[in-house]
Amino acid sequence: MSSTPAKKSLKKSTRESSSKTQSKRIEAKRNKRKIIMQAALDLFSSNGVHGTSVEQIADLAKVSKTNLLYYFASKELLYVEVIQQLLDVWLVPLKGFNSEQDPIEAIANYIEVKLALSRDNPKESRLFCMEVVQGAPLLFNQLGSPLRAIVEAKVQVISDWIKAGKLAPIDPYHLIFSIWATTQHYADFRVQVEAVTGQSLDNPEFFAATLHSIQTIILNGVRPQHS
């Protein structure tokens, strides 16, 4: 015997209610992970991974230690995920490079995005810097595989621009390293910048002036020198 319209409606309503409940649980777990990762970032960027305990992270995130370890099996795995998230954000602009773009415009845009990342994510940048300075013991695999592959692909793009006479004959690796070092300096050494200039990238005028200076210095060094 077929179901009555009332039974069909009840089944549909039950399925919809179950689906909404499941969606809410997934969203709640996602939000909890974000809260824990933000707390971990705040502490790792100030104290380093070895100077931070699971208990401190749990206290700052307002969760129990048991609950934290439900989402992240160990402090080290949490640390790696925090920095991996930063790497993912950093690499998006670099992935956008392609041989069909105007190189000067592409490099200028990349400098702007990287400087904005330093302004908006200073804690992440300082944390990454701390890890690399220590020899990247927990991130060596991430740095040696995905990052290397992406950089090598973009080195080829820059090499193509050079061969086409669109850029001066510079070493592509050192161009990328120079952009990273220059833009990230304003996050990693923010205290030094503020001590010397009395300014930070949070000031729109200082950000604009800094961006113009960095773009001018780097772009003048890579523009092709036509006789």
C-alpha cells in the first residue's frame, strides 16, 4: 500500500530536519576549529611552538584540553595546520602568474598583494619566520615539495618573460626571494619599522608610500634596458 500524503510529508519534513541538524553540526565543528586555530596562532606567534602548551591554547580558545585534542591530535599537528593555512593564502597570488600576462603589471600586483598580506596577517608571517629561522623542523616536507613545485613553475614563467625581452636578464629565484624578503620585513620586523619611522602598514598613507617605494625599487631593476 502506498504512503498517504500525510506520511510522505512527515518523511520529507524529517529528512529536511535531519539535514539541517547535520549542517549545523558541521558548521559548529568548523567554527570550533577556527577558534582553536586562532588561539594557537596568537600563542605560537608570541611564544613559539615549544613555549606554548596545549593547556594554554585550550584556555585561550575556551575549550577543554580533551575537546581540543578531539579536533587536533597533538600540539605539533595543530602547529603545522596553522602554518599550512598561511602557506595556502600566500601561494594563491604566486599561482596566478602566467606567461600571457604583462610582467611589469603582474610583478607590481604581486608586490601589492604580498605587502597587504604582511599588513593583514602579521602574526602568521612572524610565526612562519620563526619556524624557518629554526630550520623548519616541522615544515620541511611542506616547504620541500608543494612550495618548491610552485616556485619552479613560476621561475619558468619569469624565464619566458626574460627570453621574450620583456624583463631584464635577472635570476628568477632571486626576484621571488627579494619580493618575499622585502614585503614580509614589514610584518616580521614590524617593531623595528615602527621604532624607526613611527609608522606601520595599518596607516593607509604609509602603506601606499611603502608600496610605491618597493615597486619602484624592484621594477626598475627588472625592466628591460633598451638601447
